[in-house]
Amino acid sequence: MLTSLHRHLRREDGVAMIVSLMVAFVVLMMSTIVVAQSIHSLDSSGYDRRRLLSVNAAESGTNHWYQYLQTTPIVSLDCSAKVEDIDTGPSVATFDAAATFYAADGTTVMDCSTFSETTFPTFASISSVGTVADQTPRTIETLMRLTPNYGGFGAAILGVSNTTFSNNFDIYGSSGNDGDIYVLNGNLTITNSPNIRGNVYVPNGSATLSNNNTIWGNLWARNNVTINNPAVVKGSALSELGEINGSGLIEGAATALGDVNQSGGLTVNGTVSAYTEVPTTPTQTFPMIGYVAANWTGAGYTICDNTCYGSAAGANDCVKAYNWIRSSWAGSGITNVAVRIAPAAACTFTPGNNDTNSVIGNLAVISNWGYSFNNRQNWNGTAGAIKLMHFISTWPGGTCTSKDIAVGNNTNFNSQTNVFFYTPCTATMGNQNAFSGQVMATNVSISNNFKLNYKPVLVPGITGITGFKQDIAYIHEA
């Protein structure tokens, strides 16, 4: 009996079932862990997606303001918060983006109802809150400097035809390096040593730099860009349809639809992007400025034509008009004056040699003919607000030799004036001149030692603030 029991205890019947049950239990436990981990991963993934959607929605709010400020005229600006749903699926995200505007001191908050062509903010702070259902809201904050866009007037120098800068001159910006130059049609060639503290745009031609010149912003052309040593572009260089080459220096990036050819010694400190699509070269519209009396009277000017400065129109109207400004304006009781010169016969507005003229208010001289400031003279704005001065040769060009503007030989405009020169023909600037303002002409010729501080000078009825460029100081999640 003991032997039979011993044999019974040594039998392994049922062990396989026990082992199978143990394996099944382990598999069940592992499956449970996998399922739990999958559920956790799905929850985390859903949480991360909703968090990302909230952040993206908040960034959409800041982007909405960027686009809105860039494209909205100052007189139409609505400063209320922007709220918008973004159907991203499966959830709907929403942004609520509010803007606060500041004056030039960076601390004084400005009310949107006070904005105008002459009163506008310098800084904007945007706080954008993005939300998705069942998710903590996310906030993106950004601070930016605002620089007005003036339609076709957002340039220190605006030329139309092929342009060659062969002399030393300096262009300074109004707010940082924004003393921009546009050559709307044709090529730009710079062969001497100008310092251009702004961007240079050649939307329908090529750009060639040589000698010791410096562009402190970007150089952007439709066709080839050539930068020869020791020329320097401190910003980026871009060629919309051509290539970039030369032996000079680009401190920023170089981007071209064609090659960025460094075999000739071209140095690029930034990113090199050859055979890369480049956005369309920025451009402006050359304004066609004629004479509409209502534009000037609507802006607070008094018209002074030949009935004001002389009883009969004729070729000596230019002389009479200048003499009235020099001798009679101060005692006329008129503060802001638009002097209209429109004789049938050509005459050139020519101030006298060594004359000093007091500018007591805003002065516009609007002539069908040309201007010669080649005598030594001084134009001094009186104390108080900056005086705006316009010297306009009216559109269309007609006989261009009679509608040119020449400024030279130590013609001076003091710091109380901002000056605008416009001609549909040729403007020649140079010879120890320094002033604040703008120059616009079909052909622009800059002579030696010319200095221009870019200041936008609006023309009533023609220009206004069409939006703001933005220079972002920071953007972060709050």
C-alpha cells in the first residue's frame, strides 16, 4: 500500500494545466498593463494635442494682429479685442487677443480714438489667450515696435529708372535702419562709398555693389545680386529670380532662386540657401502728384497763387512767388501756405544766393515747372512744431528738362523742417547738403557728401498711414 501511494505521489498528472493557468494569468496581467498604458498614452496624447491646439490658437491671435496692423489704415484701426474660432477638429479652438498701444516713451498708453495721420502709436503689446474644451487656456504675449507704412511714401529715396550711385553720401533712418531706397524699374549700381541705413529694393532689376559701400539693412533684387569686395550688406541678400555672387561680405543670410556662388570670394556669415524660392521683391507705387486745391485747403493750407503774389501770370511767376515767401509771408497772417505756380511759359523756382528764409508754418510750393536750389541759402523753421516743406513739380512729366529739381552748393534746411522733393523727371541732390525728409523722382542722381535723414512727409489727399511694419521685441508664453 505504501508503495502504491508513493507511486501515486510521484505522478505529474495536472501539472500542465496548472502551468497553463499560470501562463494565462501572466498574459492577462501583461495585457491589462498594456491596455492601461495604452489608455494612459491616449489620454496623454489627447492632453498634449489639446495643449498644443491652445498654444497654436494663442499664436493665431498674435498673427491676426500682425496682419491686421500691417494692412489696416490708421483711420480705420479698430483696437477692440479680436476673438475668433479655429475649427481644427475634433475640437474647436478659440483665441481672444487684445492689444495695448503705447506712445514713443514706451509707457504712456494711447487711446485708439485719438489715432490719426499725425498721432499714432510707437509700440503695441498683444496678449492672446488660446482655449480648447477641457484644457487650461494658454497665453502668448508679444511686444513690437510699430513703424508707419505710408503707401507709396515708405522710402527715403524712391526712383523709377536705372540708378547709379557713384558718390559718397549717407542715408539715415527715421526709426532705426529704415532709410529705405527703392529703384522701381531697371537696375541699381553703386560704385562708391555710400552708407545706407535701411533696406535697398530693386523689384524689377539687378543690384551691383562695388567699392567701400555699406547697406545696413537687406539688399533684395528681382534679378542677380553682385556684391564685390569691400562692399558689405549687414542684413540679408535676396535674389528673387537670379543668383548671388561676388567677393564682398553678407553678414546675414543669402537666399536665391539660383546659385549662391562663393567661388569668387563671397563671404556669407548667415545661412546660405541656394535654389530656394524667394518671395516677391517688395515694391512701392510711384505717386502721380498733381494739383488739387481742395486737398490742400482741406489740410488747413491757404492757397497763394498769382492773384496773391502778383496780378498777372507769366514767366516771372517763379520770381514773384519766391519774393512773396521771402518778404511777404510773415506779415500776411497766413500760417500754412500752398504757393501755386502755373504760368504757361516755363520758369524755374530759384532762391537767391546767400538768402536766409524763415519758415513760419508748413510751406508747399506746387509748380508746373522745375526748381533750382544751387545757390547757397538757408531755410530755417521757427521754434515750435516741425515745419513741413513740399517742393512739388506736378505730374505728368511733359518736357522733363523744364521740370527737374536740383539741390546743391550748401543749401541748408534746419532741424525744425522736414522737406519733400518730388518730380516726375530728374532730381539731383548733393554738394554738402543735409536735411530731413524724402526724395521722389523718375531719375535720382546723388552727388558728393549728401546726407538725408528719412522722415515721412505726407502730401494731403495723396498719402496716409496704410498700416504698420512691426519689429518684434519678444514673443513668449505667459
